Amino acid sequence: MLPHARRVCALVTILTGAFVAALTLSTTTSRNHAPMLGGYRLDVFFDSAASAAALGAIVAVLVSVKSRNNRTAFIASGIGIAVLAVATLVHSPVQLHLRGLAAGLILGGSAALAVGPARRLLQCALVVGVMSAFVMLGPLEHVPYRYRDYMASSPRTYLLVLLGVLALLLVASVWASVFDNASEPARGSARALVVGAAVPVAGLVLYWLFVRSVSSLGSNGAMGSRWLLGLAVVPLLVGAAFALRAATGAVVLAALAYAAVVSTGSVSSASSGTVAAVVFSAMLVAGTVIGCRWPVPLVGFALLAVVAAAGLFTNGIESTAHLLLLPFAVGLVFASLLPTDVPAATISVTTPIVVSVPIVAQFGWTAYTPLTTVEPTRWPSGWEWTSTATAILSVAAAAGALVLLRRRDAGLRQ
């Protein structure tokens, strides 16, 4: 196989693996959805889609840390494909967790292959695969984005087709030896495991608290309320970035900025159709290419702040910003901060999935699915100003943390 063809095969293999894994983890995660049930809801920790996604994220980091050669990564991905196929076809009480486990094996194996001289391009393919899966879910499921948390679990033909394609790509990769059999040093692996487990667990706890907050409204409660505990996501991810070895955790700050923007708004209105999802993915690739060519992460953070600020304007402006500017800025930021250690890259792409709670939220019976048309107002409400400012400040915190992280790294090298 020609060198150019080998590189393309490697990129497509990692992109497909990341896409399948993220698609699976996203469909097993209740994104900003709080069922109106009372009680302490301790079942969230052991029998929920959110816990299954947390399991998948932890498994992905574990595989990325322990895979020291291509053989281990291929075996992990192969087992993940087999388990996911069975879990998709056969219903069982542990189906969600089998899907989470399988997705974690596939994602961890794909991340572990992104090493060698072309590691930056391969890790960019990992990011593009994960981020594009978020917006392609709606068109693939043929269900409006805002209703996807209520979908019944049923065999998904498109997922089985994708698994078959991924299996063929892995076989071709082994046959043609398209991946460099390079191994990374084990420095900081224990630290990466701790951080890789702490972020999903903390995200799960926050989700549980969010569910309890909504449940506490009750049938006779207020029609709306505020939830601010999600602000804990900011110090959580900033701390994770600083806890990882040297400046390898800087890419986690990109995940923080992305989560801050989408948690107070929504990519759904801008990417609910097939054409819109394709445009979103194309802008993501464009931003990634620019970031690889000219690494300017602070410019990407500034663009994400602009997207957050668009929430104060009309739906047309906000939707356009989320459709065009958001994916471009996300690709630019991630690509500018790559390459990094494999575990850090894995943590960064799983963070937007496991930290599924909004940083700030206004919720009530009709907060997620309005039953009537809301007439536009001339001026944003006080809550809209607050939530928008919070998102902008969260992005600014990520940018500021990047500057401090780089200064600390430069000081340690002197």
C-alpha cells in the first residue's frame, strides 16, 4: 500500500472508531434530561444511561493508558466491536452498561493507535470523529434532537453497519500495517488514571444532583427554578488540566470551553437536519485544518466566547453561530492544543459526554420542550444575561488557565 493510502486508511480508521464510540456513549447518556420522579434517585449511580457512559469513559482511559503497542489496541477495539454488536442485537438488563463498556474499548483502542510521527493528525481525527457524532445522531435516529432522551432502546441498523465498516478497516490496517507500532513512555500513567476516573465520577454525581433538583419541584412546586451547582464543572476541569503531567492536560481546557458554550445553549436547533449536520461537520474539519496549520488556541477561545454571547440575540443569529462558528472554533482550539499524551486526548474527548449537566440552568415543566410558541422579546431577560455571562466567563477561565499552565510548564523546563 502506498504511503499516502496508508495514512488515509489510518485517519479513516481512527475517525470511524471515535465516531462509533461517541455515538454509542451519546445514546446512553441523558443529556440535560431530568425525569420528574421523586426520591433520592440513587439508581442513577448503578442503573442509568449516565452511569453507563461514565463506565465507558473510564474504560477508554484505562485502555489508552495500558495499551503499549498496536496489538493491545487492536484487541481492545475488536472485543469492543463484538460486545457492542451483541448488546445492540440482544436485549438484557445490563444492555446499557455493555454498550458503555464496548464503546470505551473502541474509543480507548482508537486513541491508543494515535501515536508515532503522524500523531497530531491522528489525534485530530479522533476529535473530529467524536464531535461529529454529537450532531449526526439526530439524522441517523430520525428523531428530533430534543426528544432523543426518551427514545426506546431498540436495534439500530446504522450502528451495525458502522461496526461492520470499522471491523473491515481494522482488518485492513493490520494487513497493511498502516499504524506505526510506537509506544509512549509510561510517565504520569497513574495520574492520568486518577484524573480519567475522577472526571466521569464527578460528572455522574453532578447529574444525580441535577436530577434531584428537578425532582424536588414536585407536582405542586414552582413552574421554574434555577440550578447553579453546575458551575463546579469549571474548577473540576481546570483542576484536571493542571493535575495531568506537564502541559499535556491543556486539551482538557478545550473540552471545558466547548461544554460551557453548549450547556447554556444548544446545538440542536442548528444541527437537527441532515444538511445542517453535514455543514456542522464540515466547519469542524475546516477549523481542525486551520488549527493544525496555525495553532492559535486563544483565538479559538475568543470565537467560542462570541458563540456564547450570541445567546443574547435572536434565534436566527444564535442558530447561525452554533451551526458555523461553534464547530470551526472547536476544531481550531482542539487542533491547536494537539498533540498530547494519549490518555489526555482520551479524557478530553470523553469529557463533553460524561459532563452532561448544564453549567447553569433554568428548568421547569416546559423548560426542555415548550408546549406553546414563545413570543420573542425585545430585550433579553435577566436570567439570559446571567447564563450568557456565565458561559463567557467559563470560556475565559479556560483561556486563562491555558496561559497559566503554559507558564508553569515553561518554568519547570528552565
